[in-house]
Amino acid sequence: MSQQVRAIRLEAFGGPEVMQLVNVAPQAPGPGEVWLEQLAIGVNPLDVLQRKGSVPLPLPTGLGLEGAGRVAAVGEGVHHLAVGDLVGYATGPLGAYASARCFPAERLVRLPAGFSPELAAATLFKGITAQYLLKTTGQVTAGMRVLIYGAGGAVGQLMAAWARHLGAQVLGVVSKPASVARAEAAGCHSVFVFDPATLPTQVAQATQGQKADVVYDGVGRDSWAASLDCLRPRGLMVSFGATSGPPPAVEVATLNAKGSLFLTRPSLAAHTATAAEYQGRAQDVLAAVTAGILRPRVWRRYPLAEVAAAHADLEQGRSQGALVLTP
């Protein structure tokens, strides 16, 4: 077991500088837990929102929801994992930003042979997000038309590739021209640089006037009105992020006026509430990566001590794929 554990702690909300690297004592795993020596840690937009206080947490707190490593010790009642197993996880509990930690065994996913901890840390949280959005929320099937914001980002690239594999017409939205080629390479049939004044017309033209069956909007406030206008009658608006701020309140009559639209605000937690559902979605992601349907890209690696730089790159839109911390 690790003799010294380094972990990130928050005592206050704020900019990247509020994340403090501290030393903590190792723990013996309790019943149903393992002691996990981490080899890679994923960085996600939700981490940034939690650090800023946009998604409040009780303080002080750890941070991070995604990681992978080697089982170093198992607690009472853990029979499906053994010391030395390589495992990954997503969705928490919080505290992934650490060199080692205790973790509930039922929320750990054993990695297939040849599936590296780094790949798991870059994939599981984002991949499970893509999986439930496409297969449960939108129920995407062949012939559907889907509009995906952030198609050049880490989650968007996975969604574009998977939606195309499912047979959908994939329309991507990016924030700048430099991201167009990346979104196209991920699987988008058409890519638009975001302009709320022109996007609905562009989507209508690309779909021969039919518009989108489903819009996946992770932007929020700045894109809200345009997104509604990109939907066909009885289309589905999926609001799953808020990089520009929370979307405005919705008048129910607006959904009627724009064609009896459906609206949902799904969360990863609600789609992985039970261990069985969580493990099922994770296995679907691992299988899609193994089959080459998904090709996650690690854009940059950072030592745990440089987590502030990782958050700054993500927050300022510089990242072009997954960000991984190395303990």
C-alpha cells in the first residue's frame, strides 16, 4: 500500500489556483471497498464547474470523478476483484485527483486485456455520457438527424463517431473554424461554426428542410433559442451542459408553438444510479472502443501538481481531446 498519498483539496471555490496539493495518509479499505493506486486521472468540464462553485459542493472537498489504476488491497466482502487487477471508474464518489484512494468495489470496471489505464481515464466518464445520451435519451437509430454541439471536443467527438456508427446523419457545431476538420474526422457529415443567427437555416439546408430529430446542446444560454429552432416538429431538445451559463427558463407554451417539442435535462448520475446500470453502460463503452467504433484521443497529459494548467486549458477552450493527469 502507498506510504504517502498526494491529493487535491478545495478549501474555497474560485479559479484554478484554489486547488491545493496536499499529503494525506493511506487508508485500509473498508467492507465493499478497495484501495486503488491510481495510474491516470480524467479531467472533465464538470470538475471545472464544481471547482468554481457553479455546481456547489460541501467544503472542504476533493475533486475529480474519473480515474484508473491498480487494485492494491481489497476490503471485506470484495470477491470479484483481486490485488493487481487494472480497473477504471467514472461518476465518483469525488476524489479522483489523488495518487491513491479508497473506492467502492461495485463501481470499479475491470479493464479488458490491452486496455490501458490512461485510455480508461480518458474514456469512461465521457464515453458513458455519450452512451446514455445517444442510446437512452435520444434513442438514436439509422436515418435520424442529430445535431451535436462541441463536436470537436472530447465528448463531442465520441458522440459524433457513435451516432454515425448507429446510422444517423450527424450535424456538428463548433465554436471556431480551427475545430471543423477535427469534427469532420470524428464522423460529422456537416459541421457549422456557431452563429445563432444562421444555425437554424444551415441545419434546415443540410437536412433538405427536415431539421434535426434531436439536438444535443451542451452550451446553454448562448445557444438555447437557436437550438429550439433547429428541431423538427415533435423533436427532442437535450440540454446536458452549460458552458455559456445556464439556459433561460422555458415557457411551456413555447414548446407548443415551435411544434410540440420535447425537452429534457438529463444527468449522468440518474443514468448510472444502480451498479448494474452503471456497469452495463461502461461495458458498452469499452466494447465500442475495442471494436474501433470510438477512438478516444488524449490531447495532453499533466502531472497531478499541474492540475491548474489542465483546468485553464479546458476552461479557455484550448483542449482538442481528453486531458489526463498522471499521479
